[in-house]
Amino acid sequence: MQIKETIYFDKPGKEHTEIVATAVRKRCEELKIKSVVVASNTGETALKFCEALKGADVKLVAVTSHVGFHGEDKTDLDENRKKELEQKGVQIVRCSHILSGIGRSITNKFGGVTPVELIAHTLRRFCEGVKVAVEVSIMAADAGAIPTDTEIIAAGGTGRGADTAVVLKPAHMNNFFDLEIREIIAMPRQWRS
């Protein structure tokens, strides 16, 4: 049996990013975790995690939205920020969102809901950040950026920043149901702002 501290924020928000990043570092040290995945569309959140993890023996992977996520052929992560992160040793993963992807296009065109969207909405019952953390861990695993045979920490948030972090054993998209959420490090108690 273990007794661990969990951080609960009253509401979601990017203002919790530094607290979450510090808690992630502490948990990496306690569990000897070597990989952290963080959702970071603009790279700002990844930079904060990079600072918190400085000097730790941890690989940081920043997962960003695919090109065109917000329309047209644009990306939120500009080239200068991408280069800055890569120079600091952060691996960048840019790919389609696993828990929406083509399903969102089907829903937008024809209505209804797809099974993948049901999974996303189920994870949101905890909070948006849990859904995001699970999603970016799968995206990073599918990109070959993290192992799936050991625990990692994944962090996400509600909109911008990170207000949630979980310890999990990741899985690839094709064996999603092997994924295990093992601990919640931090999350907002109320996930709608």
C-alpha cells in the first residue's frame, strides 16, 4: 500500500502549470520515471516543464496539434519555438488527435457520435486534462517517442497550460484498452471553467 499526495485545484486553468510541473518532477524522482509527455500546442507549456525538469534524468516529449487543427494549413507551434525546444532536448510530436481525428469530421458532417468520441467524453468525466493526458500519451507512443512497457507521466490541461498530470502505462492506438491510468498527480475538481 502507498499513500501519496494528490493536488486538486478548485478550477481548471493554465495558472496551475508550474505547480503541476513541479509535482511531476517530484513524482518522476519517487518512481524513477524516465519519460514525461506534455500537451503543448504553442510550446509555452513545454518550456515550463523543461525548466521544472532541468537536471533530471527524464526525457520530455511535447505533443502538439496537427497542422490545420485550427483551420487552413496553420500550426500553433512556430518554427522558432520548435527549434528552441529541440535545442533544450525536448522531442516534438505533431500528429492527429487520437481521441477525435476522423471521428470529429464524421460527427461534424453527419451528426451523431463515434465510439472514439464516447471514449473521449468518458475520460472527460474526470476532467479535460485527463482526456488530454491519455490522448497525448497514445500520440507519443504511436510516434515512437515513448516506451509502452513502462510507466510514464502525461500532463494536459483545459485549453492552455497544464492543470492535470497522471502516471500511466501507455499503449498504442491499436491496443488502446491496454492503457492503464495508475495515479492522478494533479487535476481540477471542477473541470468546466
